[in-house]
Amino acid sequence: MRWQRKSLRRRLLLWLLGALAIISALMLFEVRSSASKAANEAYDRVLLGSALAIAERVVVVGEQLEVDVPYVALEMLTSAAQDRVFYQVVGPGNDFITGYDDLPVVDDSEIPKNGAPLFFDADYRGDAIRVGVISRHISGGRLSARFTVMVAETVEGRNNLINEMMTAAIVRQLVLILVAGIVLWIGIGWGLKPLVRLEAALNRRTPSDLRPIEHEVPQEVRHLIDAINDLMKRLGASIEAMQRFTSNAAHQLRTPLAAIQTQAELAQDEKDPANITKRLEHLNRSTKQTSRLINQLLSLARTHQEDEGFQFEAVDLKLLSEEVTRAYVPEAVSQQIDLGFEQQGQIVSVVGNEELIKEALKNLIENALHYCPENSTVTVRLKQISEDVVIEVEDNGPGVSKEERDKIFERFYRSETRDDEGCGLGLPIVREIMERHGGIIEYQAALEGRGACFQLKFPQA
């Protein structure tokens, strides 16, 4: 039911009262068994007393048995007006002496000969009866024989006693369940008050208030609050990163867009075809720079997406590196740069996202092709160093100065010593991709002091 899912109090109350009802039903079953046993024992003692009183009045007269049934013996059984009493006395060979001759017959072998009574249930004239039987031996005159006394009564009285005991027990159990339900309802409401206060406190917060929750809460929800605090911390960091990213992106886009607008306006005012061509070249260069900046901003945004957006799986770095390198060969040839790929040793697979790893390798190759002059050499190398699988992009270009090596992985950093048309996002993108894969990117200077080597180090699968 929908209300059960919505209300924690009602769900708890339902479970607790349900368990209590089951326990009460088991207890009532045990109470009925005990009540039946107690009622039978009490009424059976009265039956036995009546049978003993009748047996005491059996005497030997000549060669026959006679009995004077005392009124008190039957009166003790008729205390309950709704019960009817029957009796029977038989002598040797089941010879009927007195009483009701159609009472149920009992086999002599079933009657204890040591004087112990026998009790059993039977039907008589359409009524359920309880029968008590005793056997005695009598001697006198010229006769020595064994006789049997049978006393029976209907069971309405004992059933009424059992029902009264059960009714009292049921009333007690219902009162117990009702009181327990009230106590549970109030207790659960009191126990949930800290959550109500927490709800009110959170409702008073502004959307930008991501401070940790420090309210006192029950121990059972402490882990939930810790998880919410951790989520708010990560959400705050994400919002802060997004705001910083948006601010930086707006700042970086403003300059090339202003340049494009300026070149377009100047080109409109020019009359000389040569100057128009020059302006258009500047406009084309600014457009390419802006396009590259936008593409890298998009790549950086992709690295910030949640993990569920990227499925990590085994990646064959050899096929990936060959594919990416082959795609840049035409561009390298047009710039008269020798771009190649080589592999050193046997390479194992790594676990990661293939598209992100491609993006990282593309950025390194683009940087190498962008900064290397004509007749340079760029090598994409795949090898294994200790426990790491490494993709290496090495060139013999101008390299990176010692002063700049600590800054090249910062966002939007561009060298002031070169005519750099980059946007300062390539290497930061690579670093963030490697961090998401549990790896690192390192810069290695060439031994001869010229050239650069960037290494992508992945942990083995």
C-alpha cells in the first residue's frame, strides 16, 4: 500500500504490532491448551469423587451385589445446571446392577486393576460426555467379585469454563496490543523529532548553503547524515569548479571573439584587395584559435562528467595508439614532420575509457605538431616501466624551459616567450584524464637539452 511506503511511523507500527499479534496468537493457543487441561483436571476430580462415593455404597447381599446410590454423589456433579449426569454400576461379567444401561461399554482390559481411574470422552444420546471409570474388588458372605462404577456428565460446564478463561486472556491480549500500539505511536513520534527539527533546519537554508549538517540525530541515521555531508561537500566542490571553469572560459573566449569582430570590421572598411586578404587571413587565424579553444573547453567539460557516463573496460593501448597516430600522419606530412609509432616489449591491457584516453593522446600529438618546426621528428612510443604501462610522445622540438615546467599543467597557461596561439588547456585536460584513470602524466626533458617527452603512465589491469 502507498501509505506504508510514505510513512516510516506507520510501517514500524505495522511491523511491530504484526509481530505482537503473532506472538499473542501463539500465547492464546498455549492458554487454551492450559485452560483445557486445568478444566479437565478439576472436573475429573469431581467425577472421581462421585464414583468413589457410589463405590463405597456397594455391598454384598447373599450372592448378589446391591448398591444404594447416595444423593450427594450425584449432587456434586449437578452444581452446573446445564450439565446432565449419568452413572452405571456393573458386576462380574458386566452384569448390569443399576444406573443407565446404555452408557458406552468399556472393555475390562482397559480398566486399571490397581484402583486408578480411567477417563475418556464419548458421545451419548447426541451429546458429548466425559466418563470416569473405577474398578473395585469386594468380598462378603458367599461372594467375592469385582465391580465397575461408571460416572459421566455432559461437557457444557467445563467448555464454559474454558471459554471464560479464553475470553479473559483475549481481552488482556487486546488491551496489551492497544496499549503497545499507543506507546509505539507516541514513542516513534518522539524518536523522529530530531529528524523533524533537521528538516526544518534544512528548509531554512538557502540554495547556496552547502555547509555540513551538524544537528544531533539518532545513531541509526548518523551514517545517512555523513553520506549527505559527503555529497554536499562534493557538490560544493563541483559547483565551485563549474563556476571557476565558466569564469575562465568566458575570459578566454572574450579575447579571440573581440579579435574576430575587430578584423571583420576592419575588413569591411578596407578598399585595397591586398589589405582585405590580410584581414581575412587574420580573421581565419582567429577563428581557428577560437574553434580550438571551444573544442578543448568541451573536452575539459567531458572529463568532469559523472563516472556513470563513461563505462570503464579493458583497453588495448597498442591498437588505440596506432589508430590515433595514423590519423595525424597527413597533418604531420603537410608540416614536414616525421610522425611515427613504435612499441617496446609485450604490453598488457589497462582498464579505462577508450574515448578519454584517445583525447589525452590527441592533445599530446597536437602539441608536438604545433610546437615542432619543419623537419622535426615526433615519436609515439608504447612501453612498460615497472608496474606501469606507458604511452610516450617524444619530439626533438624546442622543449619546455625549466621555469615553465611547473606551470604547463595549469589551466589557460600560455608561454610568453613564444608566439603561442594555443589556449592553455591541452595539458590540463590530459592531467585530469589521467587522474580519473588512476595514472599520472610526467614531463621528461631530452638528454641533449633539446626536445620534450611526455609520458602517460597507466596502472596495469
